[in-house]
Amino acid sequence: MIKRIVINKYMWVKKHMYRLMCDINRVVGSFVAVQPVVLKGEGTVVFNQNIKIGVQNSPLFYNTYAYIEARTKHSQISFGKNTYINNSFSVVSEKKVTIGNDVFIGYNCSISDSNFHDLNKNNRTKTDPDPQQVIIGSNVFIGNNVTILKGVTIGENSVIATGAVVTKSFSKDVVIGGCPAKIIGAVD
């Protein structure tokens, strides 16, 4: 009993400490933070109904946080309703990232719509000149340790297997996995 009280107090302090690091002004809606969450950037983050970030009985609960950054003033990150996100999640946008309704995201998932640096060797210190929107369809299940890169659209009802690196778009009702990800099955 005392151990649980100490842990709860520790997490309360940690969540509030990380909240002080937030510097975003345009947040629409709200979410339940089980784990600390840092919101950064000049853009807009939209939370629809019933968004939960963090899972107590899951790896990376005590030593990580979620990082959500709408980097530029034109960036937008949108979370659909009934979205559940496990620990150590990060999403960074220079353009737009849209996550549909009823999406489950495993721990240590990373989503970005930009390379963040120009790939041209002479312009490496400049930002990516061509960020591309990321769209995660509704009812998608994203496994643990998944990376989703710029320009990707994931169709509704699809499943992304643990450890996948998603570099291209996929249609609805498929199971994808691997590095780079490819179709490995169909959703029943």
C-alpha cells in the first residue's frame, strides 16, 4: 500500500514537471495522461474525445514520456477519438499528421512527416524542403517499436507488426511488417 502511494506521488510530480516543459499554445481538446507528456511547437495539436496516453502496466512506464511536437506554425497533429497510446510515443510534424479514430499504438512508436534536414549534402543544415503528410486510418493497430516515416498513409483496419519501419503507403485491411515494411497478411 505504501509502495503504491509513493509511486503515485512520484508519477504525479513527474507528469507536472514535464508539463512545465510544454511550450505549445494551440491545443484543441484534451487527453488523459497516464505517463508524462511534452507538447512542443508553434503549430496545432487536436485531441478528439477519449484519448489516453501511457499505460501503467507496460514497459517504459517509469523512465520515459510521450513527445508531441507540431514544429512550425502551419504544422498540425490530430488524434481521432478513442485512441490509446502506449509508453514512449513520439510524433513530430512539420506539415500534418492525422491519426484516425479507434487507433491502438504500442510502446516506443515514432511518427514523423519530415526528414527534418535536407538530404542534399550541400544543404544539410537546412530543414527538409518537402515534408509530406502522414495519415493513419481508423481502427489501425500499431505494434511496439514501430517507425512511420513521411508521406505514409495506412488504410483503415490495418495492423503494423512490431518492429516495422514503414516507408510507403498501404491499403486497408492488411497486416504489414518488416524493415522496410511490406504486406505479410490480411486482416480478417
